[in-house]
Amino acid sequence: MHLAVVQTNPVFGETQRNVQEALDLMATVKAELYVLPELFNTGYNFIKQKELAALGERADGITYEMLLKFAEDRNCYIVYGFAEKADIMYNSASLIGPDGFIGIYRKVHLFYRENIFFAPGNLGFPVFDLPFGRIGMMICFDWAYPESARTLTLKGAQLIAHPSNLVLPYCPDGMVTRALENKIFTATADRVGEENRGGVEIKFIGTSEIVDPNGKILCRLNSNNPAIKSVEIDLSLSDNKQINVYNDILKGLRLDQYK
Ligand code: ACM
């Protein structure tokens, strides 16, 4: 399959512009699955709850509709981060395909001021069967909790789609470890640019990347500009958890010793 990471530069509050920016990049590269950044449609740096209420969307909102048209036309799948308006607000990622909505993940480990605005995710880490493989999602700072990627691995995911708005410099290298320690593919789609709002200044580091189950970086984007990159991969390589005849990453777990 061809897997693409889409790196955008959203303008805060300009949903249609931001979705169109992603669609324009996606139109330049053919892939079966596109992974977009966290909160790619709204921007990141909320400073008032009422902004979030205005910009948040239900899973079938305008962003979904715009992306669905692309998924239908191109017969492809898309993972994207957005502010989900449910009973309360979640920092979520949706997985959609040519036949519509497939599933949602709500960010479990909120970062910094997200804790003011969003409720922590309550759906665990679901895994979805697609025609080309089993896909799970986690969002940005979830990378700092190895339990996120390990849970997805134990549930059978072959690829972790990882919409992000990275600010800390450690994540791109950290995700190499997440891939390696789980022998799983990872696709981190980050954004670039800065948001300086209400005295809160945030700079995003780009560096979107795709990593294979041996920790090899298959592509890594720049840190300043919107970009897209696709790689051809065989997701079944994630099913082999063996390092040598004695060591299999999952069979070697010593759960009784971790208490
Ligand atoms: C982050 O979780 N957006 C750093």
C-alpha cells in the first residue's frame, strides 16, 4: 500500500482554508491512506472555551464532508485530527474511507493547555480493519506514554496513524523507539508554523515521518514548510515480532514481573 503523511500550516479559525490546504497537497500524491495533523482544520492554540464551541465539529461536520468527497473520488482512507463536539469537547482523530465514517479515537493524554479545553479521551485505543491492514490511532503527546503504542500493538494494529501538533523536539526520535519496541509501522503527521494568540506563543516543529517496524525512518519531512510524502509499504511486516530465535517482542513480555 501507499501511505502518505500530510504536513500543513493551518491558520487558526479558518477551517475551510485549512481543509482545502490539506486537500490541495493530497491531490498531488496518490495513496491508499493519508494521515493529517492533529486539529488540522481549526488550528491548535485555543484561548477561550467559546472559540472551541464555535470551531468544534461533530464527527459528520463540514470537515468530514469535505474530506469524504476526496475519499469517495479517490477510493482512499484518511485519518485527521479535529476538535470533536460531542456531549463535551474532545481532541479527536477520525478514520474515514470511501464509504464514509469508520471510527474515532479521542486523545487520552492531553498536553499543556489542552487540559483546560478538552476532556481526556474515553474510548481507549481502538483498532480498525481496512482492506490493506489493521490501523490504530494515537494523537501527538500520546507518544510520551509507551502504553499507547503498546496497547495498539497488543490489539493487533499493524500501523499507528499519529496526527500531531508537535512542540517538543524529542518526538520524532521518540517515535522511532515506539516503532522499534513494538515492531510496528508509525506515521506521524505534524504541522509547521506558529500560533501567537492571547499572549500564548506556540511553535510547531514539522518533521512528519513514517517509520518501519525495524525503526528505519522511511521518510522525514522538513521543519518549516507544508509538504506531503508517500511511501510504499507492506503492513504485514508488522506481524513478525521476532528479533531472533529466542526473542519475540510480544511473547517475551513478563507481565508478572512488571507489578
Ligand atoms: C501535543 O500533544 N500537541 C504536543
